[in-house]
Amino acid sequence: MSRAQNHEFQEWWNKQREVLANKNTDDTSSVGGGGGFLSLEIRSPAADPTVEKERSRSARQLSFVFLLRFQQIAASLAAVPGGVVSLVRTAKRRIASPDAPADSSSSRLYRAIKAFLIVVLLLLCFELVAYFKGWHFSPPSVGSAEVLGLVERLYANWLDIRANFLAPPLQSLMNICIVLFLVQSVDRVVLILGCVWIKFRRLKPKAVMEYTDTPSVDEEGNVNVEDYPMVLVQIPMCNEREVYQQSIAAVCIMDWPRERMLVQVLDDSDDLDVQHLIKAEVQKWQNRGVCILYRHRLLRTGYKAGNLKSAMSCEYVKDYEFVAIFDADFQPGPDFLKKTIPHFKGNDDLALVQTRWAFVNKDENLLTRLQNINLSFHFEVEQQVNGVFLNFFGFNGTAGVWRIKALEDCGGWLERTTVEDMDVAVRAHLCGWKFIYLNDVKCLCELPESYEAYKKQQHRWHSGPMQLFRLCFFDVICSKMSLAKKVNLIFLFFLLRKLILPFYSFTLFCIILPLTMFLPEAELPAWVVCYVPGIMSVLNILPAPRSFPFIVPYLLFENTMSVTKFNAMISGLFRFGSSYEWIVTKKLGRSSETDLVAFEKESDPLVKSANLHRSSSESGIDELNKIETSKKSGKTKRNRLYRKELALAFILLTASVRSLLSAQGIHFYFLLFQGVTFLVVGLDLIGEQVS
């Protein structure tokens, strides 16, 4: 913080200068008169003291600004070595720890990457020998008349083999990946242009009616509940100890007539303590007058799809027209149903109203910031454009309202894949139903904060679509949809965005690019490595403009995640065992203070109106507190080591050393930074850190 200007000192100093100047003038005059010398006095025009004062003030302010900036830069530079040292120590401790868990080393992809790493290291050693021998500058030839040594003859044969047999197929594969890359980039640009058109024309779904704050009443003054259709609200959960309270509370305080809404808490927990906690929470809201039921399955088959299917088989479901679904970490606003249900009125062919996700922990760490960029583009661009122009998109599995008739018409929930939400959306689309996406209605939720949870989530999200594509391909071909809709569903929805994207991203930047450093006859253009990915990253980050400072980490991290997405895509397409693995994404129960205050304000009238029932709902509070205190008695959480990411890190860093020998500037920097990113992720240094 700069000091305030001392004007009194400045004025005193100016007066002293004037006194000193007058004294010197008098002394000069007296000497000239007494000595008989002829003296000539030359004076400059009198300066304006106001201008001098402003000039002095400006100079001092500038000096203070420069000093402040210099201090900030110095502090930042001083923090860098400490951060690097701390990072290295953490990595060293994590590697040396015998208790550090690691991912499976038995996967086919990991074995292939490890073999590739061994080959790359051998090639680097060979190239280093050739470099120090000077063969890079005057390479030996097989047909040369000179007498070649054994190593030199081997290197000459290697040059001949890689130029005639290895480089051509690699160049062909590279060209295929570049074409796929450009096609996918064009798709992104078209989506962005569609989003710009929507913003420019202000296109958005409009309901034929809307609910006001003052509901209509009949002649006797009672609220006309017939204006409110019967709505079933489902909250599927499984061992959601951290978030069950806030999700149940958010649903129970929604502004909808109680006699027109039923809440189903579908608990698949296998932890008895969690079951007791959720039961007590449901009983608490029952005593407050909310129509809420607790359901627990004895046979927990089919994961979430099986849970929802079991709940929809209840006899009383036939009395309800719509069903709203919220995962356990979602917190809908009180007016959620009033903003979504009106869109169904007058649209008898409308099956789904999907709303946008908003994240309470998007600024928690670097991992959540990068996830926010991806999901902001997904909702702001992909979902909105597909909803406006095609009336079809993938259901996000939560924060949406379904017409129950549409669910029954397309066969209901099926347990054949791990993406039951996308499955039911595709089948409803094949039956001719339409979807609406509301970008201005947001539902609060939570992003996974650890890389382990995020990686498992992405594996499920990318293996499931390939399972579904394999199962429904012939159904799409044989359906009565128009040819344009079939092309959109097969080529754009499945192939381009679910299969081609992870394929070329992993193959091009993690396999082909390192290989071109050892097979320089196959050259990857710089615009493919740097310029086009940079432009695509800028386009992806436009829906989240506050994240622009993270554009470089975002680009590098997306390439790092390509190994997980590629592995998931392959396992789902060829039905490997891990493709059917369902692991509930770990939540931490993040909730902003404003949310908690809102819950308290909304639930306070309910508490006051149910004083007669409060004692019964709190009778077992002591036992529940004991359960809460023992909830951390499970396994100790630890950061993991990820073998595939670490192996790829060493491959890319090895290729960067080879690139340095050939003085390939832009390729060297990309390989270096991408290798460091793989190393950071492989050591689990991104996201939540467990001490």
C-alpha cells in the first residue's frame, strides 16, 4: 500500500529553496558592488509552483507504483522455489511410501504403454550415441563405399528401415488422425456458431403458462391445486453420508402443494449406519408434514437403473404425471418445479425438461476449475444448441423432469449399460418424443475434488456410451426416424463425440507425436500440435470466461485425460470387464453458506407448524450423534499413483530429449510441458491432497 503524499513537507522545502536562492542573489550583488566587478545575472522565467508541485507528486507516485509492483513480483518469484521444492518433496515421499496405493498394473493398455516406453528408451540411447558420433550431421549410408563399423552399420540400416518401412504407415495413420481432428474441430466451431446465433436471436423455450407467487384461489378462498399436476420426486442414493441431508432438505422445501407431490428417497446403501441416518432424516420431514417415503431394496441389482426401475414399479406411481430426478448431491431451488412443469402444458410430445448444473465448489482447486470449463461448454453450448435446433440431447441423469408416459412408452429404465440416462433418452428419441433444455434454470451440485473420483466418473461416462452404441445401432438403423436424425444420432452423437474424440486425442498426441521424434521422416505439422488445439481451447473456454487464466493447464490436462477416456472407450466397445464397473462418485457435502441460510429460512415455518411432532422426530438424536461420530472409522484415504499416466510421462519426456537433439522448438516445448503434466497427474498431485 503506497504512502500518502506529504504536501506540508513539499511546501516547506519549496520555501527553503526560495530563501536560499534570494540569499545567494544578495551575496552576489554585494560582492559585485564592493569589488568593482561587472556582474551579469541571468535568470530563467519563474516556474509555476503548482506545476512543480504536480510534477513532483506524479514522480513520487510513479516511484511508489514501481516499488509496489517490484515487491509483488519479487514475492511471487520467491514463492516459486518454495512451491517447487514442496512439490518435489511430496512426489518423492509419495513414490517412496510402501503404503501408497496404485492403480491396476494388469490392464492391457498399461502393458502396451510399458512396452512402448522400453522401445522409446532404447531408441533414445541409440540416438544419443549417433549424436555424439556426429552421425546426425553426416548420416552413414548402407550403400556407401566407406568401411563402416558395427554400430555405424546398424545405425545406417536403422535409417534405411525407418525411412522405407516405418515412416510411411506412421504418416498414413497420422493423416487419418489429422482428418478426424479437423472434423471434430469443425463440429466444435459449428456448435459455437449455433450458440452465438441463439444468444443473438435470444432463442429459448417459452412456456404457455407460468406460476405466480400468488396462486389462484377458488370461490371459497382455497388454493386451486388442480393447476398443479401430480409430481413424483426421486432421490436415488447409495452410501451418501455426506450429502443426504442437504439433498432431502432442498427437495422437501420446494414450492409445490404438498398434496400434489411425493418424494421417494431410494436408498441403495449397504452401510447400516447410513441407512439409519437417512431413515431418521426422512422421518423428520414426515413429521413436518411432507409426503416423503423411504425405500430400500433387498436385491441391489442394476445399480442406479435398477433402483429407479424398482421405484417406478410401485402401485401408486400411476397417480402421478411427471417424475423429477435428483442425485444425492443436487440441491434444486424452491421454484424448480414452477419453472419446469409449465413447459409440458400444450406440448403433448414433450418427454423431458433438462436444467443446467451449477457447482458449489468450482473454485475449490485446479481440478474443479478445469472440470467447470468442460461442463460449462457442455451445458452452455452442446445441450443448448441440440435442444434448440434438434429437440434431442443426452439426458444428464439428474436435475430433469420426465413425463411418466414417455418413460413407459420407451420401455422404462434398463440395466444393460452404466449410462442408463443416455439409454432412456436415445430410446425416447427413437419413439418420437422431444426434449427441452433450460439454460437459465440451475440446480446446485458438487464436482469431484479428487483425481481418483474424477477418473472413475470419466471412465463410466466414456465406456457406457460405447456399450449403448453397440446395443442400439441396429435399432437406430431400423427406426422410422428421418435420415438426417439417424445421421445425427450415429455420426455426431455417438461416433464423433464419444468415439473419435478420445481416439485421435490419445493416438495423435500421446503415441504418434513421440514416435515422430524418433521417425523424423513422418512429420507432424506445428499447426496440429499448437495452433489448432490452442484455438479449440479458446472456444471451449468461452462459456466460462473467468477461467481464461487456466487455458494452458486446461489444454494439457485434456490431453492427459485422453488416456482414461481412450481406455474407457475401448473397454466399452469390446465389452471388457471394467466397462460394467459402477463406482459411486465420492462427494464431500460442499454447500455454500447462502444455501444453508436459505434452507434454514424455508424450513423454519415448517418447524413452527409441526411442534407437536418434533419430540418424536428427535427422540433418537443421541444414537444418531453416536453414528455420526463413528462415520470416519473406515479406510484411511490416501493419494494414489497412476501407472499409465507415469509411463506416458516418461515417454513424452524421453521424446522431448530427442526433440531437443533435432532442435524442434515447438515440439520440444509441447512434449516437455505435456510430459510434466502427465507426471503431476500420475503422482496424484492435482485435486484433493490427503496428508
